[in-house]
Amino acid sequence: MGNILEVRNLKKYFNTPKGQLHAVDGVSFAIEKGKTLGIVGESGCGKSTLGRTILHLLDSTDGQIFFEGKDITRVNKKELVKIREEMQIIFQDPFASLNPRMSVRQIIMEPLIIQGVMTKAEMEQETDQLMETVGLARRLSGAYPHELDGGRRQRIGIARALALNPKFILCDEPVSALDVSIQAQILNLMLDLQEERGLTYIFVTHDLSVVKYISDEIMVMYLGQMVEKAPADELFDNPLHPYTKALLSAIPLPDVHAKRKRILLEGEITSPINPKPGCRFAARCIYATQECAEPQHIVEISKNHYVSCHIAESH
Amino acid sequence: MENNLLKVNDLIIEYHSDKKIVQAVNGVNLELNKGETLGLVGETGAGKTTIAKAILRILPDPPAKIKQGKIFFEGTDLLELSEKKMSHIKGNEISMIFQDPMTALNPIMSIGKQIAETIRLHEKISKARANIEAIKMLELVGIPGERFGEYPHQFSGGMKQRVVIAMALACKPKLLLADEPTTALDVTIQAQVLELMNKLKKELNTSVLLITHDLGIVAEMCDKVAVIYAGEVVESGSAIDIFDNTAHPYTKGLFDSLPKLDSMESRLKPIKGMMPDPTELPSGCKFYDRCPYAVEDCKSLGAEKKEMGSGHYVLCRRAGEVC
């Protein structure tokens, strides 16, 4: 299967009073159709900005985005409407992203109305179908978002994203606001939908156990850059970048007998404003050497396992 | 019992709103010994925070009403104390840290002053002396003393939470109530804060009531665990009891809902349905509707408290037969 989405050297800078903030700085990757790419990193690493730039919710500063082989980096308004049918988004906070004055049914139907190709009756039928697909009871049609719990609200968000039958969905922390028992219900729903509809996902999250469960490949970001990318199991079995290692060792495991060595990072993420060339993680890295001040290159260490660290390379 | 620090007996708390009564806490018993960490685990709305606030007597009344129960702290029932005596206990003997460090700090006062103020509120010492103590506390939580004069917005989330911890521990309380202290933080920062809490707990011999929804944090931090569901403790015991000999179907459901890092499962097994509406709690076992092992008796006769092993209690009629 071919790649549905390819991103080349994508950059998104913001101008701030203190200088240029490099939110996304030269990220490249490709996703195969029907697969899930997990993007992990801590707050401020640029993972959400990356997703939103791909979706044209933000304009990119530099680089290219290809969707189904077509360059969509610069598009006019008409083309953008077309892209929106193919690429959708599910947000973290299902409450903030739903109009409080619209009923469940109106929210799910809205994309169909905007698209304007179906008759009223067809839209009604399609909405019923969508509600069933995501497991929302028919009796909730007239309910408003504030009457529902987080899990149901997120189901509305998913139904709305599915309405136009997209090929690609950006999931931006879709289960982070949910309790674990509800989180598992939503994750399973998303996997079912992917199987049934051949959807491709980018799954942005800070939760590493969730990302392992749902992703085929995982990309780790640090301060706007990709530091490592590998198939999900490979990344957890054989992390190469010092940051990935520290990140994985920091996850508290639900096992009272777990004994392991934790790599405690000193300090916190440094400022992404006017960053220096060289490895951005070096200031916190226990292995850092003088060479880390040089710009790092992404190297394929083994099949599909990429890392951006000269130390990891030499091992 | 010399060793016992906190004992909650049969606590019942309701919230009264216009017409509805929310049954938030329904007969909770907890016990915490000196130097121990007790994890209070459960999902949103289970009643965890309400219990902690009741211990510190900071529940807003109205709407909250403590209907029944006793909270013994070193043998004294806190619910019987006068406001004056209680305010002496707050901060001095028991203090609390909240989930969101941003809202717990005063944005227009330097963090050093805020810590010093807390100290002077409880100890009769000079300003200069309190400032020295505050600097000591800052350094204890890994923040350089020279940042004494800086304001909350100049610190990152993880540092702010460390400031809050420094403040809570400034008077060396015997009991720390920690309500989701690391939920708002990134994992690497969370690891730093948890490590710090463990270190301070040992140094100051503080007991901790740790409220969390994260079973990973429980495994790492807690000696004992109480699992809360719909305002009831459904399972309690040592951490090993809960993790290795899980006996309540709800606890088991929580574990099955978690994606594991060390195994390749194809699908998670979520708990079906949702927690019951606390304004209309069902009769009988409150987990009945969601429980895969439920039988008729669970509904008609209700749940039954059983002791599975020494100190390992389960609120389930079928515990031992199933799970």
C-alpha cells in the first residue's frame, strides 16, 4: 500500500516579541494508508502544532505536505474545502469543541449541511447511521452536550469527524480527558472504525501506553523536532535516543513488583525561541558531548527505525 | 493503637442542590498509619476529593452535608473540633496539595513570600527567620534559593507544583493530602515530583493520602490502597493485595482497561456502561449494571463486605468465586 500522507521538512514558526518560536522545525515523515502514526512528546514539543499545520488549521512556514501524492502545501479556499472532506480532526476536549447551543443531532449533521450534496431525508438517514456507528443511542438525538458525560461527548466528536467519510483523521489527544474505563471504550471504537473504513490516523498524545496500544509507528518529538521514529514495538523494545529512553523510563507501571532503573531528567524543556543549532536535548542529556553542538542528522539505524543522535548512531 | 494516624469511620456525605441530593460518599472507612502512603483510587465523580476535603473540613456547607461518620486524627474526632482548634490543625498537622498548581498560588505575591507567610501563620517566628526557612524549603524541593523573589508566572508547571509541595510541607505536617498532584504534569516532570515526594516523605516521616486515577502511580508510591466506586470503598488492602490478588470486579475492570506496555494485546477489555448517577443510586450493589459476574442476589440483597486475607477487604457478594 502506498503512502497516503507525506510531509517533507515541514516548519511552523511563530513570531513572538522575544523572537521566532520554532514550534515545528523541519519534520519529515510518511504514513501508509490504513495505518496509525502516533506522535508523542511533552507539552510544548510541537506535536499539536504539527498536526494542525498538516490540516491547514495553521499555515506552514516552510516545507511540503502531500496528500495522496498531490502537493497540498499551498491551496486556495475552494481546494481547502475539498481537503476538509478528506481530512478531519478529533479534539482533546469534547466539550470545548462542541457548540453548546446545538443538539447532538444538529452537531453531527452540520458537516453534511455545509457539504450540501444530500437531500434532507438522506441527511437524516446518514445522521442516524452515524450515531449508531459510534454507539450513541437514538434517544440522545435531542440532547445537548452539557447533558452528556465525557465519553458520549467524544463519541459525538467522532461521529462529526466521520460524517463526510474522510480518509484521514487527526486525533489530537482524543482520550486524555477521559477516565480509564471510558478511555478503553473509545480506543476500541477508534480501532473498529479504522478496520471497517480503512482510515488513516495521526494520533497525538502524551500518554505512552495509549500510543503503544493504538499505533503502528511512533514518532517522538522534542522541541519541534523529530528525535526518533520506529515501529511501535521496536520503539519500546529498543529505544535509541536518550530522550526516548528517559521518557519511557518515566512511565509509572501498574505493577507493584516492577523494578527498573529510572533515568531522571534534570531541568525542563528549554525555550523554543531562537534555538541554537545542534541537539536541543543536549542541555538535559546525560550523554552529551561537544559534538552535540553540531546540527544532528536523522539516520535510519535499522529498517524503519530513525534516530537523530550521533551517540545513538555510534552504538 | 499508637501507630494509627487517621481513621475514617462510616463517613456519609451528600450534596444538596435545588431538588436533588447527590450521594457523594456512602459509608467510607479508611485507616492510615504513621509514615504510610494510602492511595485513594477511582474515576471522576467517585467521591475521592470529597473525602479529602471532609478530612480537612474545607467542604463548602451548603451544598455539602456530612450526614454521618467520624474522622479520627490521632484519636481526636476532627468533626467535633471547634473552628479555632481546626484551623490550628490545618497546615500545621494536615495540609493539602491540589491538582492544579496554577490556581493554588497567589499570582501577585512572590513565591518566597508565600511560603514564608505560611510558616509565620503557624509558627511564631520573625519575618527574617521565616524567609530563611522558606529558602530552605525551596532548596529542599530543588528550586534555587535565589528564585525566592520571583512570581508564579515565572515558573513552569512542574516547578510551581514543587513550590506548592514546599508550602504544604513547610510546617512539617503529619498528614499530607495530595489530590492528583501530578496529573497536570508531563511524565518526565511527574517522575521528578514523585521522586521528590517519596524523598520528603521519608525525611519528614509524613503520612500521605494520595488521590489518583493512575494505577501506575499507585504501584509506585503506595503501601495501601482503597478503590472507590460511587462513593464506596469497593476494595482495600495492601498494594500487593490489590495488584496481585485483585478481588473486586471493578478493580479488575480498571486493570483490564489499561493498555499494557509489556504485552501485545489486540483489544482492551473496557468496563461496559458508566458509573451510576449519584442522584439516583441503584439499590443493591452499585456496580451491578456493569458487572460481568452479577447475579440476582447482587441486586436484591446488595453487596457484602468480605475479608479475603488479613486486611484485604472486598465489597462483593461473589468475591472469591469470580475474578
